[in-house]
Amino acid sequence: MEISELVADLDKVTAEKDAAVNELRARKASLENQAAELVAQLQQPRTAELQARADSAEAGVRLPEAEARAETLQKAHDALLQRIVPQVPGRD
């Protein structure tokens, strides 16, 4: 083979290699983007779960407080009603 043929073959192989490398880089970038999207999608439910747990814990703290407040208000309401509406014996 002549040197010019070898150079031509080398140029052809180099061009094919460069094209393959560029294609692989593009595929790699695409796969990295897909992976990043999947990670983001997986984190959303986890974030929602953590928020739901925090909300549930807060509600667990607030519920007894609200029940105690409601009971206190009911007692105050009943006491005010007793002061306003006189009790008549034999009347229910």
C-alpha cells in the first residue's frame, strides 16, 4: 500500500472514531439528564412523605391542645349559661 492510501485510511478511521465518540458523548449526556430527572422524581415523593410526617406530628401535638381548649371553653360557656339562666327547681 502506498503512504497516501494509509493516510486516507487513517483519516477515515479517525473521522469514524470522532463520530462514534461524539455519538457516545451525546448518549452519555442524554442518560445523565434522564438520571437527573429520575432522581428528581424520586425525591418528590420522599419530600412529600417527610412533610406529611412533620404535619402529622404537629397535628398530634395540636390536637390535645385544641381538645383541652375546647373543654375549657365548654366549661366556661356552661358556667356563663348557669349565671344567665336561673335554675328553676323541678324544671329540666
